[in-house]
Amino acid sequence: MKRIGVYPGTFDPITLGHLDIIARGAKLVDELIIGVTTNIAKSPMFADDERIAIVEREVKAMGIGNARVVGFNSLLVDFAESQGAAMVIRGIRGVTDFEYEYQLTGMNRQLNDRVETVFLMADVSLQPIASRLVKEIAVYGGDISKFVTPTVRDEVVARINRS
């Protein structure tokens, strides 16, 4: 049986931390589905279709052959099951992430106990990176090149300059 995993996120913008989890998560499964969604608690910089295209481009550039990008707007466990996935992969940067993810995992388990959650610790050098902070730094003219790929940096800066 094929092992399928889902790595969900808003990826607004996709960071080097996200790409690290994608690369490492892809090694754990036969197929990794990167689920791009909208978090109603966040106001995205990029529209859904833009984020999907950006994630597709970045994953392709990494040469990960067993990953595909899918947009979704539903409960995570429902999306995972619709994709045939039995595993959700989540990246953890620190204790605050763990507390949130622990609660989310418990809720998801109540909704669908056929989908397991696997936590991957972020690489130490990438732990401080958060999309929210990347956007904030960029809005104030800071250099985000240590946190995102050059192409993503250019897109973020262009988006800010258009605002």
C-alpha cells in the first residue's frame, strides 16, 4: 500500500523552513501532498492561486519527484482522507508551536482517528523563521533573503511595492 502524507499550510510566503520540512517529509512517504489552504485567522499577502503556483515552482526547483501541490479549503482531516493520506506532517519550531499543534492534533484525532500526525522539528538554523515575521520584515524594508528563496524574496518585495 502506498504511503501518502499531507503537509498543509498557508505558505504565505513559503519559507526556507517550509522547504526543509517538505524535503524531509518527502523522504518519509511514497507521495507527499503539499496542501495549500487559507487560514481564516490570517490575512494573506498572496491569493490562493498565487500561493499554489509559488509552492509548485519552489518544489519543482528542489527536484522532489514524489511531491505535488493541491489547494484545499476544508477540514484538514477531510482533505487528507480525500487524498488517500493516512499521515499529516507538521513542522515544529519550538514549544509554542508544539502547544498549538498538540491541541490541533487532539482535535483532528477526535474528528478522524484514521489520520495520524507526525511532527518534524525544524532545522536549528531555520527555527526562528515564520511567514508572518518575513512579511513584517519586508514591509519595513528589511532584508528577507536569509529566510526565503531569491525568487520568493523578489515576489514579496514586488507585492509590497505595489501596495
